[in-house]
Amino acid sequence: MNATATLNPRRFRPGFWTGVFVVLFLAFCAVTVIRFTKGLGAVTHLSDRFPWGLWIGFDLLCGVGLAAGAFTLTAVVQLFNLKKFEPIVRPTILTGFLGYSFVIVALLLDLGQPWRIWHAIVYWNPHSVMFEVAWCVMLYTTVLAVEFAPVVFERFGFHAPARLIHRLIIPLVIIGVILSTLHQSSLGTLYLIVPSKLHPLWYSPMLPLHFYISAIGAGIGMVILESYLSGRAFHRHLEMNLLEPLARGMVVALGIYGLMRIQAIHRNHAFGSILSFSYEGNMFLLEFTLGVILPVVLMSFRRLRSDPNWLVGGAFLAVLGFVMNRLNVSITGMEAASGTRYIPSAMEIIVSVGLVATGMAVFAFAVRNFSIFPDGPVSQSQEREEGA
């Protein structure tokens, strides 16, 4: 074991964003205490008529979907042998692992009886979509943890287990792709049981496939966005030679997804809702324009894809449209049938923002202490020197 491989506390220098993250984390902890001592009614605007809100629509559906870049990129590198993308695999796996970890935290907060979350392991109900999602999320989170483990082992000098995992990486990636395919699509399957409640602008028998394809497109967009944000935070160059080809893949995925959505709306005779500029129609237009039409059109031009600003802008639109889609499916599309208008409470928003902020803080900690990028850990002194 390398005697010098210990975490260096002197690298930590509190700054403005550190203070912001601390405040958000403390607010998150305060809301968590209230939720577990006084119940869901004390912190949310959920009800029996509208039981699934922001914590399901954003924390779960978006958290799982935006982490799809992990299985997409590992499959591209390990199964299709496109090794040139290897430099961005580790940060993508870390992002995916953090995403799934915080999805589990959000579920613990949202469940009425969170202490029973382990029941899916013991009490099997193979006819339930939720049972399948629970198992796939648990198993895939484990796969991501194993895929990320060599980074930790290498940091502390445990090279033998790291080499063992490297030898098993192909089976691990195959298992990860299978599990991701199952639960990314099954999240859409959850809404197949409410055909009379989900608005026809979003309902389709092909909803599982819609969820899967859109997750691939948005997952790629998230990889680009994460590369940009980490580059800004740690003064790293944007790997345009890697991200530009990914943007082409994003265009293909979003293009296929967009055509499928139009076909589903035609099948449901729902174009009238768009043309009448109803509330649901306007929300669909905003989602589809920002998340499908604009990114596909902009990223179809090589000149724009090759420009960092346009590339990041297109990726941001894809991610934003994806988030809007999941919120439209889980909230906007269900409001009319429930006979109520759901607006998240301030404490619901604090929990979601707090989880995102905590994830960003953990990512920054990992980058500063582990070899997430090819050139190793980044200290804050290095950041200042590179930014000078």
C-alpha cells in the first residue's frame, strides 16, 4: 500500500460556493428532520388525489434518466471498443453513481414508510413494475459502485483488486447495459397503468421506449454539460474532439425520439390540444421546442457542434427539455385527471436543490482527491495556477 495515499485536508479551502453548498445542505437536513418527525404533509403539497410530485418527477425520473450517460459511454468504450472516449468515462461513471445514490435518498424521503424499502429484496412480486424498477436500481447502483471502485483502490494502493475489476469490466458493462435498459424503460411503464389519467400529449403504449430513447439523448447531453461544468470549475480544457462526436449521437437519439412522439400524438388525435394553446398544449410546445427541435437543428450543423458555446448550449437544451418532459409526464399530464393543481412546496424544492448541490460537492471532493481525470487529482492550488 502506498503510504502517501491519504486524503489531504490542506487542499480544502472554503470559498463562496462552499458556503452556498453548506447552507443548502443544512437546509436539506432541516427539512429531512421535519419530514421524518411530522410526516409528508408537513413538508409537501402532496395529497391522496396527487400522491407523486417533485420528488418523483425530478429526483427520481430525472435523476435516473440523466445518469444514462454512464451506461451509454461505458458501452461505447468497452463493448464497441471506441477507446478514444476513455478519458471521460470515469467522471461519467462518478456522475451516474452519484445520481443513483441520491435517487435512493429521494425515495427514502418520498416513501410513506421508508423503513420498509428493503421489503422488495425479501417479498417478491414479479408482476409489479415497481418491483422490477427497485431491483434494477439496486443492482445497477451496485454495478456503478464496482465500476468506480478501481479509482478508490488505486488511490490507496490496493492494486490487486483494481486489476481484478479491470479484468471483469466487460461482463460488468454488459450487466449494466441490461439493467439500465430494463429500468429506464420501466419508469415509463409505470404510467401505462393510467391511460385515462395521463394526458394524450404524453400517453402512449410506447411510453417505455420513449423513456429509454430520451434518456440516451439526454444522458449524452449530460455528459457534455458535466464536462463543461467540471472544466469551468477545475480550469480544464473542453475535450472537443470527444464531445463533438457525442453530440452527433445525441442528435440521432433525439431525432428518433421526436419522431416517435409526433407519431404517438397523431395516434391519440391530440394535435387539437396543441393548436388550441391549452395549458397542456403550451407545456408540450415548450418542452418539445427546447428539448428536441432546437438541439436537433443546432447540433446538425458541424460548424455549430464544433463551437464550444453552441455545443454546450445544445446539450443544455437537451437536458432542460428532458427535465421538462419528465415533469410534464408526472405532474402536468396528471393534473387534469386529479382535479387539482399541484405546486411544489418550498421545502420540496429545498430537498431537490439540496440533493443536486450535495452531489456537486461530492463530485468536487472526488476530483480533488482521486484520479477522476487522466492527469490525476486536482488541488485548489493547481486550479488557481491554471486559472492565472
